[in-house]
Amino acid sequence: MVKVAILDSGIEKKHEDLVGRIVKEYNAINPQEKVKDIYGHGTAVAGIIAANNNSKGIIGIVPKIDIYSIKILSNSGKGNIEALSKGIDWAIKNNVDLINISFGMPYDKPELKKAINKAVKAGIIIVASAGNKYGLKSDYPASYDNVISVNAVNADLRIASFSAKGKIDFVGPGVDIITTTTNNNYKNVEGTSIAAAYVTGSLAYLLTYKDKFNIPDRYDPTYSDKVYKVLKKKSLELGDENVYGHGLIQL
């Protein structure tokens, strides 16, 4: 089963639409504390990627995957390089296939780049939100060449006003999206972080059915390039690459 690490505010694993999806948790802020999502952001991301196909709420893009919940954001949604680096390192040790980072930082940091490079070298594909920058430069780690950077579009496939510009790879739905939230509830959300979850879900789908898409084993030297080429081939071009990247993935 495909293993997806969500580095975020934690995930409400007892939510009716996420029961059974979270197989392991880690608190990178304080390893002695249990993972609890107070902020709600991680639960929203998890629902888009993998909400259960049941009679409740919503259905995620790929319900049958294993989610590794890594808390790197505080209960108020704040994060730092130390927690992010620890979270990435834990994901590497747990041999995940994908890492979703639905937040970013405005500046390049050597510690962050080192952690990202280590994960990519281990064969992990990383997806990150470009940031709600309102036309300013994409955040890090999304701006790194070896990270898939995601902007947001609305239902009319127009770029969302809050999106970034610069190094963009793909776009995803990021306006007026219904997903899971804390207290076993649902809400409407928006942001490039939400769009990134759609791209991570799309990748999880590709890897789940990798034979169908002629994707090799992840330790094959051509693996990451092949996955990226499939994403490009399956994407609808929408315009300026500095805003839309290669467009909206169509599976």
C-alpha cells in the first residue's frame, strides 16, 4: 500500500471519514506528546487525499492508502525549520513514498535544503504548496527544483487571487473546497495548501496503479523522472507557466 506522510498540524484520526487511514504518528515539536490536531489544517489536508469511501461526508482521491501523520505545526499553525527537518527525517526512516508539505517559508535555509535532498535521495517524492503569496515569489521548499510546487485554481480553472508566482509545477483545486475538520466535522477551505493535497492525492493514485502507468520501482534511477512525465502528460495546460506550471492534473 502507498505510504503518504502528511507534515502538518496533526490529523484527527478518529474522524468518521479518516478512521483506519492513519497508521503511525509522530510529534516533531515534542516527541513525548501525543499528536492532536487543534488547528485543523492537517485534518483538512488528509481528508482531500484519503477520506474513506463510506456513507459519510466526502471521498478522498485515494481512500486505500496508509497515512503517516507528522505534527510539525503548532496549535496556532506556526512552524520552524527544526521541527520540519525532524519530521522529514522521521518520514525517511519510515520509508514513505510521498511527503505532503502544505505550508512554506519565504527564504531558503541550508538545513531545509539538506533535509529535502536527503528525502529525495531516498526515493521519496515531495509535494509542497507554493504559498498564499498574492502574486509574490513561491515559498520554500516548493521553490526547490526537486520538490513539486503547487498553486491553486478556482472552479473556472482560473488562478486563485492568493496564489504565488515563479517556480510552479502544477495547479490543483484550492477555492471553496469541502473537506474534513476537527471535532468530527466538515468545512469549506481554500489555499495553495489545499491544492497541494490534490496533487499529492493524484500522485498516490498513480503509485497505487503504477503498472497501469508504466511507472518503475521507486529505486529505479528513472523513477522520479517517469512519475513527473506521467503527471505532465495527464495535465491540462492552462496558461502562463509561472502561474499555472504544467496545468491541472487530469486522471
